[in-house]
Amino acid sequence: MTVFLSGNVHMYSNGRMRFNQNHGERGEHRGGGQGGLALLMQLMPILILVIVSALSQMMVTNPPYSLSFRPSAGHTHKRVTENLGVTYYVNERFSQDFSSASLKRVESSVEDDYISNLRNNCWKEKQQKEGLLYRARYFGDSDLYQRAQRMGTPSCSRLSEVQASLHG
């Protein structure tokens, strides 16, 4: 029976040791083959994640519009929704690619995204204003308190206008 202690030292079951350059190299080479398989097995979950991620990216389609001017995505032609008057941008083939029925769906989606953005921005503006008011009270800073009181929340104002036009 041979026990490998290191690359080229062998210990026999009777306790004797022997140095052998060739066996050591073969042992390392043999171990390298098994190590490659073990390495592949360790990397397998990462490889699967990369492949799944790449496949999912290929399946995702870019929306036909953007709420902002985005030349990199080809959204350079300005349009306005019929209902709320929301400005959005499309590519040059938009008019040919979308019929009047699908245009209604796109405009509805544009307005939904716009309202969602207003809600998020309104929440951020309120958080910022409340944070300033809290700091002003905590430090007894009347100037900061006045500035926080005057601070506007334009997204909240616009959201109220949009909601009023939708419901009434």
C-alpha cells in the first residue's frame, strides 16, 4: 500500500519512505484531472446562473417608448398621450409598427409608468422634507425649519392634478 505524502515522497505500509520523481509527477498529473472535474462541479452553479441570465436577457423585449429622450435606445421622436398629455419618446418606426388599437394600449402603459414615477418621486420628496423638518426640530434650527416648510413637492402636486383629472 502506498500513501502519497507530497508530490514525490511515498510512504509504504511497512514504514519505509521512498523518493521518486516520476511517480510524483504522475500523481500530480492524475490528481490534476480529478481536480479539473471537481473545479467544473464547483463552478457549475455559477455557469448555470450566467446561462440563465443571458437567456432571460435575450427574451426581454425593450419597450416601444421611453418617458425621457434616449438616443441610445432609438427613442428620439416626441409624442404626447391623448388622455393626460404625458410626453414620451418613440423610435422612427413607431407609427408604422402600431395601429390605433395598439397605440391606445401603449399610451395607457405610458400613463401608468408616468403615474408610478410620480408616486415614487412624491414619496422621496415627502421623505426629504420630513427629514429636514425633523433635523430642524432636533437641532432647534429655525432657518432650516423655515426652509423645510417652504420646500415644495412638485411630484406630489402633479400627482394630485393627474388623479383629479382621472377621477373627475
